Amino acid sequence: MGISGESNSYYSGTSCHLYVESLLRKGGKVLIVSPYIDRYYAKFIMQNMHEKDVRIISSSMDKEAMEMLSGSWDSVTIAGTAALLGLVEVFGFVAGANIVDLSSLLFAVGLFAIALLRLRRGSVRIKVPREFVHAKLYVSESEAIHGSANLTYNGMHKNIEHIEIVRDKEAIGRLRNEFMHMWDEA
């Protein structure tokens, strides 16, 4: 059930994901506060973070989710780097390059490929506060959502939750400031 106002709307039900996922897909800076984040939404964030600065405050993140979001190598990065290194090695062999020159070139190109892949992908920064955070807040440059929905599959798809979708620029600014205060305190 949704209720709309001039700049805010409300939703109660089992489909909070429709609103939160839309916000997370938006470009620029994305700020997330959720005590619980599971593997499903860690993967969602990684798949949708291209050219984004994502900051997350979470108290009890799923172990797999933490590994995915905290900079562990994902299969796309590994496969892309391996393929690039393989091409350089084939090129070096065909060109008759010296093995020392070839290994230096492989190393340099590999580092360059990793850097490019990471830049293209954006960045995710995570803070775990000293005290348990129970707030749920999702902020993009043009929208903010707060309410009861954790960033978990059950919280977004199965539980009956209540959220407020904020589109008023001034209110979004206040929520962004609230996030930054929590970030600095964590």
C-alpha cells in the first residue's frame, strides 16, 4: 500500500525492494545504513556500483556479504585480468620477446588492468560502528529512503515493512548530513 505526498511517499508491504533497488541503481554517491546486509544484496551492490561511491554503515553484516563488499577479488576482475595477461603473453611469444622483458610487461599490464577495472567499478567503503546501529537509511543524490526494511532478501521481499521515500532536496540533505555524522562517529 503506497501513500504519496508532495515530495514524499510511503510504502507498507512486502515489496520494499522496488523502491530501494531503484535508489541503489542511481549514479553518483550512495549511502547505506542497515544493521543487516546479506549476500543477496552484497551481490546486488557489486553488480550495480559502476562509477559510484558507496558508503555502508552496518553492525551485523553477513560474513559472505562483508567479503564481497570489502574488496575481495570477484570472478569478473580475476577473469578479466587473466584474459588480458594471456593476450600479452601470446603477443610476447609471437614477437620473440625476452622472457625477462615479457615478465616485466606482464606485471605492468596486469597492474594497469586491475587499476582500470577497479576505477570503472567504483568504490565501496564500510564502517562497523562501536555500538549497534539499528537505523535503516538509503540515500542517493536525488532520493532518500528510511524506515524498517533491512538490506536483506527477507527484509526487502518477504517481511511486511514500512518505508518513507523522500524526494525533497532539503530533507535529502538533512538525511545525508545525518549519515555523515554516523559515519564520522563510527
